Amino acid sequence: MGIVKLLFRNLLKGPSTDPFPFGDTFTPKALRGRIEFDASRCTGCRMCEYVCAGGAIRFQETDAGLKFHLWHNSCAFCGLCEHYCVPGAIRMTQDWHLAHPQQEKYTMVEQGVVRRLPCEGCQVAMVPTTERLIGRAYAGSNAAIESLSRLCPDCRRQRSARQLTKGELL
Ligand code: SF4
Ligand code: SF4
């Protein structure tokens, strides 16, 4: 095809590429993008911090509770934190619009505070088990399970041991 003919054909056909950054472009469904954290689902197990090869996740003890920080600048978007977060407190979104000027690097952080409540047995501050985790761990909840979820690990162990010695089942 001659160059003039090709030129006219392309002019009539219009652009073959997406108009990004002046318009939308394609985002694959499985894309692993900006991470969202939902403190109300977090049980404070810190597994995400442990598995994060990029060292992007840090927890900090504060008066308000356990503070979660995720630095998107250090994140490799491997998805391990989401994979290992049983209660689903970490979710990878499809948002890949993370380009930013250098001076905004300290704003590329996802944060949240996991509140502690007093244990119903000994009053020690603890993160209660979340409804979602109970839903995933047990086929169905009941009053005994819900009551255990409001106890710290020590009180849970003691109550379970008492129930076992009495021959009671949950
Ligand atoms: S975000 Fe998930 S994995 Fe991380 S501490 Fe919370 S519950 Fe555990
Ligand atoms: S996606 Fe990977 S690198 Fe990013 S915070 Fe999660 S575990 Fe760390």
C-alpha cells in the first residue's frame, strides 16, 4: 500500500491507541493496585507485616490502638498481604494511578487504627475477633462462640479448658 493511501486510511480510521492520559484506558480485571485497609475487619495478627517482602507494612502501638501504615512507595504489589489476611482487612484495588511528584511521597500511605477493647474476663486491652473472621472459622456462630470472641487469648484458653473438663461442647 502506498504511503499516501496508508496515510488517508489511518486518518479516516482514527487513533488505534487509548487516549491516556487525556482519557480512559484499559485496566485488567486481575490488576493488583493501590491497597485499601479496613481497620474494622483487622484482628491485629500482624501476619501482613510478617509476609511483606517489601517491608511496606508497619504496625505501631499507640494510645488509640494498633496503628497500621502501608507505604505504597515500598510496596511491590505482590498481593501476599491480601492473600494471608484471613478476615479480609487488606484489599488490593484496581487503582494504578499512583504516579506522584517526589514531594508527595509521604502522602502515599494507607493508614488505620485497630481499636482495642477490654477483655470481658480480665479487662486487659485486646483486639476482639471480628464477625467476618468468626464467619470464616465456623460454619455458623452461636452465643458461646460470640462470648469467646470477646475474651483475650488467655481467658479463652481457660474457659475452653473448663468446658472440656466439664464435657461441654461449644
Ligand atoms: S490486616 Fe489482616 S493480616 Fe494484617 S494484622 Fe490485620 S488481620 Fe492480620
Ligand atoms: S502487596 Fe506485597 S509488597 Fe505490597 S504491602 Fe502487600 S505484601 Fe507488602
